[in-house]
Amino acid sequence: MSRAIVQIDGNNFYASCEQLINPSLKRKGLVVLSNNDGCIIARNSEARKMGIAMGQPYFKLKEKLNKLNINVKSSNYELYGDISNRLMLILRQYCEELEIYSIDEAFATLKRPRNKQLSKWGKELRSIVYQNIGIPITIGIGDTKVQAKIANHIAKERGDSSGIFDIGIIENKDDYLNRIRIDNVWGLGKKMSAWLKNKGISNAREFRDMSSKEVKNKYGIVGLRLQNELKGKSCINFKAKPSDRKELCVSRSFAYPIDSLEELQQAISKYAIIASNKLRQNNQFASSITVFTATNRYSNDFFRSEATARLEIPNDNTSIMLKTSQELSKRIYKPYRKLIKAGVILHKLQSNKYEQKILFKEEHMQKKSNLENLNKVIDGINNKHGRWTISWGTSILENDSITRREKLSHLKTTKIENIPTILAN
Ligand SMILES: [Mg+2]
């Protein structure tokens, strides 16, 4: 029995989430804006048909959107994260291994039955997801990750309502691969596709059939892997556990520039709290921490600064991350700079299974276990009652006040007070 690789993707995910909690947005144009209502990062199919492009600055399109009667929403990552968790939970039950690739995308492995047909499985999964979560998904199936991505692309392009395409069962794939533009082959960077185009290679089929030696000479093992994946030889590993990650970054842009150390420290504290919480969820420790900040890239006196510290022992402890990031914030801060972005990066992540102990420090161990218990209590309260129900003093100012979200939908799935009241007489 052979193994199939599946790629599952939520259709117009952010827009679908918004429509889910507000059905009156369905069948009308809808776009979702990036942080601070900057530009368009998602749109539904109706908005796409009306010619609204991705990545456009909102202020330039405001009038057009208004004229076309297209609804506009600020991004609501709390909502999308919650719907994503529910989606992945269902996928986990229906697949063997699952690699969560992004908020709305996952790779999975599955045994191919003797008759090789997986369309019945796919159809069932789509209807279960739709029934339980209300989000439409597209399923691409192949022998490798690259093939599964291509199959997903074809399923979307075909525009029929099946939402599934299995390229693995197609004997001669040439016709399909001929239609995949080289820029749409997953994993090829801009440079590599430009190099290929220069050589006259314009689609996936031509790339698959070109000289491997030439690919290897120019792009080494990375290029060769992609080419082999197109040929159906699986070479890109499956990362079933988030603990395979080596780095974790939490960063945000502000709605308006800040210039005080206090505000910078509050923002950085918040990101350090989110990052250490993610670390604990992934069962990982970090060995070092970087904080950074920057002014507007397009300003005349562009300024960016960062500072890194190694942690004495790899750990996942919020209070240690907070203390370290506060010290680092002082180092990156320069007065009179209009800062518009800041972030925290945790590096050299490792599994928390192997814990380094400081020998002969009884007092240290006691303190450490107290801090661990404190983190558990805080995580427990926040998991139950919603993020930021309880937090650390250094992040006390509601950081959202420096994020612009004018068109934010109500959080209907992550806060108890947002649950609608139904009156039955
Ligand atoms: Mg998607």
C-alpha cells in the first residue's frame, strides 16, 4: 500500500472566518485588512471577481470599495487562530500524520487503499469540516508535498465545486504540469524561478524534465529535491511536531509611532509573554532571545536596532523572558526615534524533554519550580477565560491601544461575553 501526501487549505480563510460569524457578509464582496488596516490581505471570491487585488493599500482603494459595496474588516487574528485550531483538530482525526504549515494550511499523510481512490475520503472530510466548522476547504493529493501543492492549485483553478484533485492517480501528468506556471511551483524562490525562466523553463513539466545536473550545479541539493518531488520522489521531510522549529518570532507594527522607552517596553513585554506561551505549547525551550525595533523603512532617517542575550539555561519561563527582554529593550531604545515596529525572537529552540540542571543549587531549583507553577496557573486561567485575563505587570497597558483595528468584527468564539444570547419564550 503506498502513501499519499495531502495538502489541505482553507479557502479565502480570513474572509471565510468573518462570514462564518456574520452570515450577512456572504455572497457579497468582502476584504480583510492587514495589521493597522494597512493593506488588503484577504478577499472572498466575489471581491476577487470585482477585480480587487491582494496587497493593495487600503487608503487607495477606500473609495472604490465603497462604490462597489464591498465590506471591509480589520484582521481579527484571535478569531482566525481559534477557527484554525478547530480545523486542525478535525484534520488530525482524519489523517495519519499532520504538519500544520500555516494558519489555514496543513500537509498530511494517508495510506492509499488498494483501488488507489481517495476521492471518497476527501469528499467526506470536506463535508465534515463544513458541517462542524463552516469553512470550505480544498484538498490536493499527490505522492509528494510539491505534487500535493500543485494538485491543490489545480483543484482551485478548475472552479468546479468538488474542491479535490488527486494528481497521484494520473498516469501521465504532463498536461497538468504544463499548465502550472513556474512561479506557482511551491518551494522555488523568486531567484530560482527567474533563473529558470531565463533558461526558457516556464512551467512545472519543463522544470521536471530539465537536466538534474544543471539544477544541482546551480541550486545544489535544495534544487534537486524540488525537481525530484515533481518527479514523484518524496524528499521534503514531514514536520509532524512543532518542536522541529528552531526559531519563534512575535512582532507587530503600531498604529502610530511611539517614542518613549516605557511604551516600547510595554509592547516588547507583551510579545515576550506571547512568545513564551507559544514555547510552552510547543514543548520547547529557547537558548537565546533577541528584541528589535524599527522606524518607518521609507523615512529619511530609517533606524533599526536589535540586541540579543543568551539565557543562562535554555528555558520557557515567562518571567525570565520578561526580565531579559526588558534589559534588552533599554539597549535598543534611542530617544526621539519614531518607532513603528517591534518584536521578540526566541532562538536555538530545543525540546523541553532534556532539561539542563544547575548542579548544587538547591535554592535555584526551588525558585525555578515556583516560577513553573506560576506559569501553569497563568496559562490555565488564560486558556479557560481568554488571553490576557491575567497577565504580568510590565505589559499592563492594553497594547491594542497602539494597534489600529477600526473595522474589527466581534470576537464571537473566543470570549464568553461575545456569545449571543438567545431568548426562548
Ligand atoms: Mg488558504
